[in-house]
Amino acid sequence: MIREQAPAKINLFLHVGVKRADDFHPLQSLAVFTGMGDELSFAPSDTLSLMINGPFAAGLDGEGDNLVTRAGRALGDGGAAITLTKHLPVASGIGGGSADAAAALRGLRKLWSNAASDARLHEIAATLGSDIPVCVSSRSAFMEGRGEILRAVGAMPRIAMLLVNPKVAVPTRDVFAALETRSGVDMDLPHQGFGDTADLLRFLETTRNDLEAPARKIQPVIGDVLDGIAALPGALFTRMSGSGATCFGIFADDDCCARAAELLRQSHPGWWVAPTWVSETGIRRVGQGQDIGPSPDGL
């Protein structure tokens, strides 16, 4: 049995340009990966199959063709019994489906003893979705183009982060359709990285998420989530991730983040509230003393 983690991807900022001739919007973003996420397991089989369980499995009911199985077919024609344990909300702006597909590429490469290089996995990932290439390595990176152009971040401090989703749907297509103001994609990106949290926050204050305003028009509760996180003790920075509706808060330390999570759960028991952390590498290998660990309360 082979197991792979699919850590949640957070867009710390997201700038969008004018739609290109190929119907894609160019973007600039800083993607980071958390210490929590979905989990996939792979066992030998004559056919390629997928079973989904976990707290958010119901969100994928009725999907005739999941990104995980599409990733498998793109890599090869072998068989595998894949189990996806879905800890992350579906279609929530934190790359759950993209991370799952990337984890499938990594896991099936091992199971099938496939000789595909990391570069080949990135090529395959780019054909499956704009967010999937960065999830293959699950390392902090600046994203450009439509997401397939990746530039490594020289240094990323470990930061305590609170993820909050009000359990509402925000279709990405609808968000882009409602987009009116764009930052453009001409920002000079500091590829040398960030020395500490203060250094990172100074940079983030110069950025925005262009999709936050249209997402809030579609689901005004996103504004309530952002206000709720910002009002918590120890909150240093708050923003929506991706196309929403998940929002994040950066906190002073892990203990502060955990206390804030408990306060928010008490005041909004219907929301998904998950304290976690971000570092330069989000993947944690099961069985090597680096498990993602049990899902936080509220998953």
C-alpha cells in the first residue's frame, strides 16, 4: 500500500490580467501549502478504480470522472485501487481537487514503477488543470502564466494559519464572470523569499486577491468570515484564498491560532474551522514521522 498526502494550497495573493486569446486569464500568485489536507492510498489492481470517503466525500457524489482517475489515465494505462480520504471542502479555493490529482500522479508513479521524471509529471499536470503543476511538488512557489509557470521561493518562514470556510459554494466560473477590477500581472516578484513572518506580511500588504470582491458579491457571507477572523486575538493578516469561499488568517503562533479557532467555532458552529501551519514544504510523508496527523475539529 502506497499513501500520498495532498496538502491544501493557499493563494496568499492572486493578481489577474486581461483574458488571453486562449480564453485563460494570466495571473500572478504566491502559492503555499499547509500541514493538513486530503490523503490518497494506492493498491495494486487489474483496473483503475476510485473510492472516496472522509468528512467531505459527499461533495464528490455523482462525479462520473474525477480528476484523480483522469490523472491516472494521463500517466499510464495501469490498474490501481485508489482510496481518497476527503478532509478538505470541495470547490473551496484551496486546491483540494488539484492537490488530489497531483498526489495521484506521485502515488501511481511509485505503484507502477513509472519512469516519468518530475518535469514529465508537471507537463501532464498542466494538461489537467492550471493549479495542478504547483501541487505536484507542493512547495511554496510564485505562479505565473495561467499557473503553469512556477518560480521557487528562496525562503518561506513557518507561519500559523487558520482556514475558515462558511460551507457555501462559489463556482470559479461565476467569480471570473463577475470580475471587474484587475491588478494586472506586471508585479516584480521577490524570488529570494522572505526572512521572517514580518517580511512576508510587508510584501502581502502590497498585494490583493482580485477574485475576493466578485466572490463577496456572489456570497456576501465571505465578508462575515473575513471580519470574523480579523477580530480574533492575534490575527495579523486576513484574506480569501483563490476563488473562495475559504479564507485564511495568519496568526502570531500556533497556540494563538488554536485559541482563535476555538473562539470562532463557538461563535459560528456551522463554519469549517481548521488551524494549521505553512512552511516551505507542505507535503508530509506518512510513515516517516512526519504525518499530517489527525484532522482538526470541525472537519
